[in-house]
Amino acid sequence: MNPSDLTGSVVIVTGAGSGIGRATAEAFAQAGARVLGVGRRAEALAATAALHPAIEAHAADVAEPGAAESVVDTAVGRWGRLDVLVNNAGIFTGMSLADTTSAAVSRLFAVNVAAPSLLASAALEHLGQARGAIVNVSSTYGHRPLPGAAHYGASKAALEALTRSWALELAPDRVRVNAVAPGPTESEALTSAGLSAQDVERVKAEEAVRIPLGRRGRPADIAAWIVRLADPHAEWLTGQVLAVDGGLALAG
């Protein structure tokens, strides 16, 4: 594939403080875009911004009231346009049905479903002017069962449904909407979910065994496809959910 050239484009990447989000912000910057990296942790965002001069940090919790408008206004106010929205921010919560609580379900859907929806809505006018793109970050478990974390899977299944419906809704404005569905990928998600260091290593080893291509993903594996889906050269591609998971979705 020829490298993407996004010179002059403006991109918002949420969850940019680590993992897939950090790699995505860097990949867009290397492709010539100006990037607003969004996340809750200012120190982590500063480390992301230090990777490339075209990345600027914006600390915000995208699930908080008014955050979506603030994020979009910051990008447009800084650079005068918005071409791409990457809805990467998300949380993982392991939760059996017996242990389900209203608060945990509400938080999952606030971050994984409501926040991307509000960001897309706030960005819509600017994306329409640019004939831009939205790329949502789902998960293998948006379309594959995950016992013990069904509500996380349900939140990602909702994001995939939104991707397809928005693609049809926004097609008349030539705004494309696609998603990537990563398999298990190196990040801070397991630690953030409260697992001990020993449990994290155990889960990683178990996941690697189940993946047909024999390893967990690297953030750059996912970032490369997010950039490709946002590239204007993919102008006839919309409503797709691309599994970037080493073949995990195919495994029994």
C-alpha cells in the first residue's frame, strides 16, 4: 500500500494517552495531519504530543457533559477545520451477570457508546464541510461472545451498529463512517480494569494461544488501518467493520 498523505487534514483522536490511541495520533501526524490528542491524563497526553510536533494535547473526559463540544471547538478553533474523528476512547469492565450493577453498566455505555455519539454529533457540521470521515474503534468482542464481560461486548456491538447506521445516514453528506475491531492488543486496559500484574500476564498468554496468527496485536497494527480507513483515497468505503485481530474472530 502506498503511504497515506493527509497533509492539511485535521484529526481528533480520543483515548490518545496510550496504546492504540497514542499510536494512531502518531500515525496521522506522520501522514501529514494535524492531530488533537484527547484523553483524561494530561501527563500521558504530553508524552504522546512529544512524539511529533503536529500533535497537540487536550485533556478531557469525553463522557463528561459538554466535553464533546469543547473537544470539537478546540480543534476547529486551533486549525479552522475538522476532517477526521477517531472514536478510540473506551473502557473495559469484566462483569459477570451475577455481579452486574447499574452503575457499572451505565459507566460502560457512557464511555463506549454515548461519548462517541455526542462527539460525532458535535463534529458533524465540520465533517460535512470537509467530506470527512469517522472511524470508530470496536473490538473482536463486539461480534464474538465474551463470558464474564458481556456488557463490554454489548457496548462494542452497539458501536458497530451505530457505525453502519451512521454510514447510511451521513452518506448524502459524503461523510464516511467505518470501524476497526481490534483483537487483544498491547495496552493498559487490563491493568486499568484492576487486574494484578500476575493476572495480566496470565490473560495475555491465554489470549496469544487462541489467536491464529500466534500473538497479541501491537498498537501500530491497528493504527495503520485506522489511517487507511480515514484516507480520502478510501472514498467509496463506508459502513464497514474491519477485524484486525490476527484471525481471532474466525477461531472456534
